[in-house]
Amino acid sequence: MADTHDNLKATEKAVDFFNKEAVDHVLHAGDLVSPFTVNKFENLEAEFHFVWGNNEGDHFHIRNNFKDIGIEPEGDFSSLEFSGRKIALLHGENEEIVDALSESGVYDVVIRGHTHEPEIRENPLVINPGATSGYLSDSKTVVLLDTKDLEPELIEI
């Protein structure tokens, strides 16, 4: 997921969806925006990974609110591994960095946000889940990814 932009109802719907689907990990590619949005992730049953976007206004309070629910933001970039698959997680406002990561051969998947438009590119796999908030786009979306077969599925929430 990415670009929740303080849309509390959309964030709640996404969390409910992830819990219903019993996902193991939720990756948020930035632009949560305000500290008050953090508490919407309190009931998330999956392990949560979050990187900063370009619109996070109050890192101090966002970090503290996440700490209160047992989550530590991972900075501007996170390198993760699930099912033997290396995943790069970043907000992605710099296309050259997104391209360099995807072409590096280090990562099986690059997950990014920022554009608010869902996009899935293959070879190498680059996933932009679009804007969970629905702002600046036609729909509120997330992507499910099975890390074993690397088959992404765009979901409208």
C-alpha cells in the first residue's frame, strides 16, 4: 500500500482487507502524512513495514505514535526479505533511483508509491499499488503479492 494521505476510512478498509486476507506482511511505501493516521494500523494483524514519503510532516510524532503500537518506521528506504525474495521498499519520488534499484539485479521486487497511479512492471518486477487514499486517482487500491510465485494482484478497496 502507499499514499494513504490521512484518508482514515480508506486506511481502515485496507487494514480490514489485509486482516480478512490474513496477509503476513503489509508494506507501506510512504505518505501516511499525519500522526493521527497511525492509530488506524493498531489492529493490523500482519507485520507492518513503513518508509517515509515526501509528505510526512511530523516525523517525531509519527515515530512516537508508531512506537506506541510496537512499530518502528524504517527510514527513507528498506531492504526486506520474505520467502527468499529480496524486496526494496521506498516512496519513489526519484525515478532514477527506482530504475537503478530495479535494474541492479539485487532485488526481486521494487515496491514504490508517490505517483498515485497503480502500475505493475515486469522483468524486473516494480509495483506501485497506487493511492490507497484514492486522492489524485480514480480508485483506492492496494496490491497483494505472493512472494513465492511473485504474482501481484491489484485490488480496489
